[in-house]
Amino acid sequence: MTPYIRLAELGLTLPEPPTPIANFVTHAESGRLIFLSGQGPLRADGTLCTGKVGEDVTVEEAYQHARLTGLNLLAVMHAAAGDLGRIVRVVKLLGFVNAIPTFSDHPQVVNGCSDLFADVFDRIGGHARSAIGVGSLPGNITVEIEAVVEIAT
């Protein structure tokens, strides 16, 4: 089953890849690796999910924001690789959670993205990962996630 069929079964459609908000590119290739720049929870209508997790955003809401961020990462992967079927491994995710200092459920938030990748890529979606809390993120977004994937030659 292809990643596109899995997305359709989940009721998801790939958005257009988000435009960088500063002086960087959406991705860079080196050999068989594609390094995806950090993405945030950008909705289809162009608005961002914002707020401080643990204060005005719940873990459950932030999980959904991380899932949305994963969908945006998939859009960049598609644009970079030309076909999600060329992805042979999700290598690594690095997730940042905009949270209050006493918040400690960062892994549960970033699971939103990890779970989406597992659903879309099955066994090759398993990856190494770090999930950390930060005092702020650009535009006060709730999460930012970057990824490294390996593509077929």
C-alpha cells in the first residue's frame, strides 16, 4: 500500500508545502538523505496554531498540532522526493514544544507527528527522535518539528 493510499484512508490530503518564513530553504539533500527544515502547525486556511502548551493549549490539542505539522512535513517530503514512495526510511525527528517551564509531556505532544508517520509509512516510519521544550517559537506556534529522511536512489 502506498503512502498516498494510507493518507487517503486517514482522510488526509497533502497541502502545498509551506513557504519558508526567513532566509532558508524547505529542505536540503545530501546523498540519499533529505534534511527537512522545521515546520509548524499551519492550517489549510493559512492560520497557525499558537499558544503555550500547559497554559492555554492542552496536551491533546498540541498532539493534533504536531500531527498537522507532520502533514506539512509530508508535503515538503513529497516536493523534495517527487514521490513519497521514494522514502525508504524516516531517520530522525526533532520536535520543539512551546511550553511553560513546568511542562513535562513533550514526548506525548510530538507523538502526534510520530504516529502520523507510522500510519503513513508503516514500518519505515519508525525513527530516532528528540522532543524538547522551549520558551518560545516563531509566531508563538505551539510546535516545530524537523525531519531527516532517506530516499531510494
